[in-house]
Amino acid sequence: MYRDVSSCNTYNYGDALYWDARYVQETGSFDWYQRYSALRPFVRKYIPTSSRILMVGCGNAHMQLDVRDMSFFPDDSFDSVIDKGTLDSLMCGSDAPISAAQMLGEVSRLLKPGGIYMLVTMIPKI
């Protein structure tokens, strides 16, 4: 698995403590990478409005789970999973390949057959 850490040097995006501290400082909602208005055409095109959607890496939402272990949910629970930068953050951690594999395994387990995984990323195309 390719791991470009050039964008990880300034902050420790792979550390949960970094995010806990960041969200204490944030006032109101915060959208990483893109606001919904920019992503809406893609979401509407690929994800039906009747879909049951899981947003991983939901930031300072009231309910947070570890994306590497979402055993709270049964298999095939969601029609779609949206990831805006969560995989990127895991790729900045010291155990990146293991964490990424765990997260993607959970996403695969939670998606219904034929489900959609929408990844919004800054990882360069390989």
C-alpha cells in the first residue's frame, strides 16, 4: 500500500488526540475538504435519497465510533458509506496500513451487496 506522508508533516492527523483537541477549539460545525454544497451533485447522482447512509469520520458529532471497529452495527447495515478524509487521516498514523485495512474491512462488512462507498480524498492518484 502506497503511503505519501508529505501532507502529514504539519499535524498528526493520524492521532485521535489531535482530533479531540481540534474539535474542542472548533465552534459550530466544521466540514473537512468540501462542504455538502460542493459534493451534492455527486451524492445525488450516486446515492438514492432513500438510502441508509453511514458517514464515517463525522468529526464532532455526538455519536462517535472507531472506524476500525464498528461492531455496534450488524453486517449489511447500510446502502452507502461516505468518507470525507477519514481514510486520509488513518494513513497519517504510525500503523497506517493496518488501520486502513481494518477500516476498509469494516466498511465492506457494513455495506449491503451493491452498496456505494464514496471516498473524498486528498490522496494523489497512483
